[in-house]
Amino acid sequence: MPEITIDMAPAAAMDEVSMVREILRLKEEMNAVILAHYYQDSIIQDIADIRGDSYELSRRAREVDADVIVFAGVHFMAETAKILNPGKTVLLPDLNAGCSLAESAPAHLFRRFRAMHPDHLAVTYINCTAEVKALSDIICTSSSAEAILEKIPAEIPILFSPDKNLGAYVRGKTGRQMLLWQGVCTVHEQFSEELIRELRAQHPEAEVIAHPECEGAVLRQADFIGSTSALLQYVVDRPATRFIVATEAGIMHQMQKRAPEKEFIAAPPNNGCACNVCDYMKVNTLEKLYLCMRDRTPEIVVPEDMRLRALRPIERMLEMAQGDEEAARRVLAEIPLPWKDAAIGMDL
Ligand code: SF4
């Protein structure tokens, strides 16, 4: 590595190439691993050590043995990494990288929701705060939700939070009794069924693929519905050469890399834009990634008592998603039902 003389230069004075060089140098110096979600800018995905959706990144974050995890994603993802791997310093380029789903479910309202339905098991999408994870029984992701719900005995009623579209989708797939929190992903909610139908008429050979956070009307247009990773694998495996993609546009960078001979058309949202991007994810920039590594801040901090209460529901997800029926039985046996009144008064 050539000697770098720009350590203390203001980031604005650096070009992109210099910034990338500095990020790579800092990564070595601080013994860091960069994790990037598929919805990050292409350049951030390209310099990351590990790319993935929420499920893959959670799984991989637990295994990191470097000293520092630099998490290019949104806040709840970096927080999950800290919960799973507390001995590591976890940095997030911008603490304002939030998520409409996490914001839709504040802990005090979620606690009340649980208290109103004490006999229900709370299966909660990973897109939520550490407080809400701590108040949940089992966390899930869009990759793992269906597999987890199918391992829960049919007579146990379920509270599914916070994404009502994902909840309705898995309720339809599994036929489970589920009460849904009414949160939405403001990105996936915006896809227009009508514009997708028009696009499909222009490209009748194209397959429509969609993320289950989309509304039901959009999902009914889809030839395939799956998590971000499942959509990526699908376009690689299928013989089709053209796809209309109804999820955050960042994933198309990986699709194009993995299947360069194929064409990917962004499904249009109903706001007049040609594609749909998550403004929360895009709060992170290459410059902020560099600055957070240079200054080792902002750092994710989770109080230890909260971390421990949030940890078990996440571990249950990993155990239930990866394990067999026996593993699921063991996990369910340790969850008290009806939900204990004492837990309602937890000091969060
Ligand atoms: S795409 Fe939707 S679910 Fe994902 S971070 Fe953005 S707002 Fe949250």
C-alpha cells in the first residue's frame, strides 16, 4: 500500500478514488470488516467485505472476529449486529439512517399491543428497535418468516409486527391466525400496480419479481415473491432474460453483476419517479463511511440489560430458521404463554 498523505484532509477535498483508498487503509489499520446491505449505493456495496439482506447480515455479523464492524445499512441493522456480537465496536456512517417500519412501532405502543393480547405469541420482523425486539418472542426476516411460522403450532395465535404487508403475505401463505401491526415500508408501499401492469404489457416476456413488503395488489402481479436475497438468486437461476423488479433499486446493482447478460427494469412507484430508492439507506454516503472510520464515530451502543433481552428473540429466529422441528419445539418450550404481566412493566 503506497503511503497516504491525506489523513487529516477534509473529506470534501478528497475525490472518490482517494476516499476508497483511505477506507481500505483504515480498514486494515483498525482491523475492521465492512458489512453492506444490498440497498446501499453501488460503490459502498463494491468495497464491502460482506453484502447481504437483513437475514444474511445478521448471521454474518455474529461470526465477525475483527475488532470493528462498520455497518453500511440502517440503524436497526447495526443495532442487531451489536446485540449479536457485543465485543465488537459497531460503527454506522449516519445515525439518521432509520426505517419507516422501525419508526412505526414505538416500544410503549408495542408493549400495550402485547398487553391487549396476552395469549398471543409475538413474532416481530427484524425491522424494529432493540426495545421492541426485547418485548418480542421471536424475531424474523422476510427470508425466514414463513419457515418460522410453519413451525409454530396452529393453535397458538400470533401478533405479527410491524409490517402489515409482509404479515398479510405470510398469513396467506401459512393460513395462520395473525393480528397485524399496521406499519409499512414507505419504499415498497409505493409501487404502482397499474404502472407495473403497463410495463408488463410493453415487455410481455419479462418476469415480475417483488418483495413481500409490497402491497397485495402488487404481489398479485408477481411471478415470484421473495426476500432480497431470494430475488437475487431467482434472477440468476431463471432462464428468463428480462425482469421487472419491485423492490429497492439498489439490489439491481448486484443483479447486474451476477447476471450481466440479463436486463433489469425497475418497477415504477406511484410518485412519478422511474425507480424506487430508500432515502433512509441513502443517508449513508461514501464520504460518511470514510468519516465514521476515520473518527471511529458514530458508534452503536446498546445497554447490556436491553441487549440481553433483545438477544434471545433474535437467536430464536436463527435457531428456528436453521433448525429442524425438534429445535423449534425446544425454542417454543422456553417462551412463557400467556405473556407474563410482569414483562409489561419492564423498564425500557
Ligand atoms: S427499504 Fe423500507 S424496510 Fe428497508 S430500510 Fe428502507 S424504509 Fe425500512
